[in-house]
Amino acid sequence: MTSTNNLGAQGGQPAGMPSGQGSGAPAEQGTETGSVMEDAPATGGRFPVGTFEPAPKQASFVRMLLAQTKIESLLFLRHGEQQLLSLIIPVGLLLGLALVPVVPLDDPVASAFPMVLAVAIMGAGFTGQAIAVAFDRRYGALKRIGAAGVPTSALIAGKIAAVLIVVAIQVLILTVVALLLGWSPPGLGLVIAVIFLILGVGCFTSLGLLLGGTLSSEMVLALANTIWFVLLGAVGYSTVASDLGPQAQTLLQLIPSVALAAGLEESFAGGVDWFAIVVLAVWAIVGAAAAQKLFSFTIKGD
């Protein structure tokens, strides 16, 4: 009875235990800890208030374009088949036409160099992009890019920008080879040639995206290589044929590969082929508009 009364007298604290110890001490500690926790949100702690607050929003078009360009450039440069079409074959053509007297040309290097540049751009912009896009669609890569919020315009622009970067590397290597073979670059004609190169990249890349973004991967693989050989044959024939009349030359120049080679050859000679500019611009506009409208991130049935 005495022990019970002592506990009651101390308010539940055992008799003989000093005040502030036993059950009272944890209560004080808990009260102090609680006051610290209550003060933490007010002061913000180590980080300012709102540091980790979600703020979802779509990236700007420029950021998406730069990211897409970087990805496409790296993928292109790592792909062996792309390098075969875009660099190895053009270098082989330039060396063969310049060193092996198979085709009678007045100045083999000056005549072959514009054609070789056109072939390089065809491989990088048309065939390479068409096949890459088709198989990206087949395996769902483009579907994931579209689901991430990247619009078709940013995808197309990113691929064109990536091809421009690759073409700049191609032109640099091919120019060094041509200089070693005795080619003498013109003066202001180089500026006009750069304009033709940009037009050619836009033209062939838009056509490659149109083909690769609308048909199945099997059809694209067959058509892209077939069309590449047709374009190569057309530009090769227009380069080596010396008995073409004006009408035949005009008709051949409606083909984009021939128009690009003719424009580059004229610019290296110091002139401007306005008809070639119009042909390339029309092909580029039509191809880009059709790709923008018909491009699909997936293949039907997948």
C-alpha cells in the first residue's frame, strides 16, 4: 500500500527518484525534438523551399533539335554501312576516275570531284537516312522518341543537321584527296559550292525521310539501294557523256543527283547554275512537305 501511494504522490514516478529523471526525461526530450521538427519546415532546412517541387514542362524546340542532332550524328558515325556508302565508295570513285584512264576526261579530277561529292551526299542523306529511319520504326525507337514529345519537325530538322555535320567531314576528306590528286580550288566559287551542298543535303535527306518514314523496312531496304544505283548511274552518265544535246542535259538535270553535280561543277568553274538551284530547291521543298505530312513513327501492324 505504501509503494502504491508513493507512486501516486509522484504522479506515476517511483518513490525516491529525483524529479526530471525516469519517465519525465524522455518526455522532455521528445518535446524538445518535436519543437525542432516543427521549426524545420519554417526555416527550409538545408535546401530552399520548393527545390524539389515537380515542374514538368516540354523542352524548347532548340534544345530538342540540338539533342536530336547530337544523337543522330553519333549513330551515323558509328555505323559501318553508312561510312561505306558515304565515304569509302566516293573516295574509291575519285581515285579510280583520276588515276585509271578508263573514261576519257579532259581533266579527270575536276570532272570527277563534283560527281563524287554528289554521290557522297546521296549516300549520307538519302540511302543512309531512309534505311536507318525504316529500321528505327521497325524496332520502336522512333515510337519512343515521339512518345517523349519530340515533334516530327524537330526529328526531321535534327536528322538534316546531323547529315550536314557528316557531310562537312566527308567534304573535308574528299577535298584533301582531290588536292593531293592535283585539284586546284576556285576562289569565290567555293561559297556557291557550299550553297549547293546545303541544298543537296536538304533535298536528299528529306527524300530519304519520306521513303524511310512511310514504307516497311524491307521495302525501304530494297528501294533505297535501287534508287541509289539509279541516281549514281544518272550522274555518272551525265559526267562522262560528251555528246549530250542541250535538251538531253536539261532533262537529265531534273534528276536531283545530276542537278547537284552540275551545280557544283559550274560553281567550281566560277559560275552559277540557277536551273540546278531551282531543281534542288523544289525537290527539297516537296520532299520535306511530304515527309512532314506522311511520316509515321511506327509501321502499321507492329
